[in-house]
Amino acid sequence: MSIINKVLFWPEMALVAVLVAGCVRPTVQLDTSAHTELLQEDRKIAQKDGISYQIIELTLEQAIERGYEKNLDARVAALEELSQQKNVTLAQLRTLPGVQLSGGYAGRSNDGASSSESIITGQQSLEPSRSTEMSRRVAALEVNWNLLDAALALADAAKTNEEVGVARERYAKVIQNVERDIYTAYWRVSAYQESQEKVGQLLSEARDQIEKLDFAASKKLISSDQAGNKMALLVDRERSLRDLHNQMHLAEVELKSLLSLPMNAKLVLITKSRDISDDVSRLTMGDSTSLEWEALHSRPEMREEILKKNISIRDTHREVYQTFPGLSLIHSREYDSNKYLVDPNWANFSAKIVQTITGIITLPDRYDAAKRKEAVADARRQALNAAIIAQFHMARSRNCPAP
């Protein structure tokens, strides 16, 4: 008995399918206990770490390194890139021939009998004869391959590979933003910690001066107008100093968030002086044209737009490919337990060319729509090009000394 026939007696296959279906997690409905449990699990994961959070000492380099490793936005971007890489593999697998294995039972309510009639006389020339059993087992192993579908799958794989590049550049942009935000927040927290005591003294002195002015005005030592003007000036400066102090304090919350640290942790920043005058000089005094090209070549968002342009071009090519006739190849091995068959096992092979008339008729419209997407991609990239150059010159103007 062939392996196709043996498949009919494998109930284990159904059991495996049930087990696989059981491994799939159910959906989560909002505002239910499952929703609450999911959020609790996420919170535990966010807080899970193998270090003590009582007092944390950090250098700038350690903060940036931890940001790369623990920042949740960076983690999401990395997982998106990994997911896109898996999609490339799936797209490549779709180029392989399809293999279908089937097995089952076939039955009928009466005898599968037939007879023949003479064309010349119109008389029955063969008495009714049974050729098919009323119940039988059937199985088939079929391999089919559509060459056009395989070519389109290759095109999809190439497009998906470009999408991997897009995800990679987005990850690079997230990393760039994380480093920038950590750098900014770190030095603001450092300034807050260094100036906290001094700011407290200044606020205390301001309050003392206000009280003295109020006392002097009440004793007629100075005029009420003079006292009011000086007190208003002091109050305004006190408010500005307090607002600046509060903003710098919020930088600590921002830094903890960027590093995925709990809010009750106490940060002790270890600052190290580093001479960056050469880097500043190169960026502020270097050749602007070369720096513009460096920005355009290295900015992740510009690289992403170029990849998106490639994707739109591949979409245009795919619309053209879809109008080509497809060659479908089918080969199968069949089994039928019908006892009236001389040989219960046989092979089938077929090859046919299929052309979709609708695809040909709609090609001009689909091609025009794809070209419009290319034009949109070009316009978006050109706008970003201009924005990057403008950002570069604005940043350079802010940091360069006036002539």
C-alpha cells in the first residue's frame, strides 16, 4: 500500500492540528479582567531588572548604553526590523511549488453502473455494468507551480527586503533620537543636581529681600512706590528662577523614562569633562557644502525615503508583471481503492497557460496609479531634502558666532 493510502489512517494529524490551534492565545477585549492582566504583565516586564534601584550612579556613556539596551521605543523598532526580516523569508518561500496532500472517503447512494449505445443503430450495445464501488477511499498528492505567481513572489520578496531597510533606518532614527534625548536630559539633570543648593539659597535670599522691603515700606524707610517696584522685580526673578528649577527637575523624570528606570530611583550622575572643541569647530566652521552632503547621506529619514522610492518603483514593475500570461504546471499522484480499477495508483500531469483579460484591460489605470505613487515619493523626498538643509543651516547659525 502506498504512502498516500497510509495517510488515511493517521488520526494523529488531526490531533496535532488541534494542539497547534490550542497554542494560539485568545484575543483581549478592552475593559475586561484579561485587559487588566495584560497591563500588569507589561508593567512587570518594564520594571524587571537585575539591579538595585535605591541609588544608581551613571556616567554619560553608561546612560547612553543603557538607553540602547532598555529603551522601550528602541526595543519596538528592533522587533519591527526583525519581523520584517522574517517577512522576507516568508515571501521567498512563496516562490516554491505548492504541495497538497488529501485523503478521504467517497460514497454514493446507488450502483456506479453505466452502459453504451450504438451510434449507428441507436441500440444498447453494452449491458449496464458496475465500474465503481458504492464506497471507497481516495487520496492524492499534488504538486502545482504557477510560474507567474513565483515571479510575483520574487518581486514581493525584493520589495519586502526594501521594507527591511526601511525598518532598519527607522531603528537607526530611534537610536539617534534616544541618544540625543539622553544626552540633553543627562546634562540638564547634572546642572539641576549641581545648582540645586545654590538655587535654594537664591530663592531664600529673594524671599528675605522681599520681607525686608515690605518691612522698610511699613516703617516708611522707603516710599511705597520704590518698595513695590523692587518687590515686583524680585518676585518676577524668583518666579523665573523657580520655573527654570522645576524644568530642570523634570529632566530627571525624563531621563528615568528614557532609561526605563522606576521613578523612585535616586540618580547620581558622574560627569567627566571632555574636550569637544575640535568637533564643534568642524561642525560650525567647516565647509558647509560637504557638511550638507554628510547630513543628506547619513540622516536615517532621508535614507528611508530613498528606500520608499525603491518600493514604489517595484510596485510599478509588479503591476506590469501581473499582465504576463501565467504558466501553470500540475503533477499529482492519485490513489483510489475502487476494486474495479485495474491499477489503483496513477499519475496525472498538466500544463496550461492562463491569461487574465481583466488584468490587461486595467493595466493603464493601475500603471498610472503606481506612477503617481512614485511622484508622491519623489515629492516627499525632495521636501525632506530641503528641510534637512534648512535644519542644518539653522543649527549652524545658532552655534556660529556672528560676523
